Amino acid sequence: MTQKIQYFCNSCDKECLPQDGLATFAGFLVRVNERLESKPVGFEGHYCKECADKILQFINDLKNAKDSSR
């Protein structure tokens, strides 16, 4: 018996086929509340090629903005 695994983009909800491009992003953000206490929040998601490209571009834009503010 063969098992078929399907992935769906966490951004646009379309099915992600590995042959078309598929990305998985995992990481965490640190949230700070009004008492300045930090709490890490983890995340993981699967993304189609188009959405993954947009996410990577956004990350690069943030990095470039940070580098240019130094």
C-alpha cells in the first residue's frame, strides 16, 4: 500500500507539489509583553514556491533595512 502525502501552502492554501517547489520554514519569534517579559513563540509552515519567494524577499528586505541603519 502506497501512502500519498499532500502539502498545502500555509499562505495561499494551494497544494504544493514537490516538483513545482516546496519550502518549509521553521523558527521562533520573541514576544515582549507590557511588563517587558519575553516569551518565545515557535512556528512552522509549508509554502509553495511563489509564497516562499515572497517570504525570502521580505526577510532580505528586513536584513537590508537593518544593515543600512547601522
